[in-house]
Amino acid sequence: MATNKEISKAYTDKMLEDYKWTPVNWRAWGSFWGWGTPTGLGLFFVLTAFAVWILFHL
């Protein structure tokens, strides 16, 4: 049976391994909607124009 120290070491090693790969996969979730994509930037401009249109018609 593993001791608490061994479990803690394994957990720490796993967290460090995950942290090491974080910069590589930082765009894995939601990158399609990010500022750096045409879709994300286009949505920003469309929603801004829509908000201005609503405010103009009040």
C-alpha cells in the first residue's frame, strides 16, 4: 500500500507534467472563438454593431 508521501509525490509529478504541456495546448479549448481568429473578431464587430443599432433606436 502506498504511503501518503508516495501519493503526494506521484500527484506532484503528474501536476508538473501537466503544467509542462499547458503552453503547448493553450489553444485547445475555445480557440475558434478567440480574438486571433477571423470568426472571433468578426463576431466582436457584428455584436458591437448590433449593440450600437439597438442604442440608436431607443
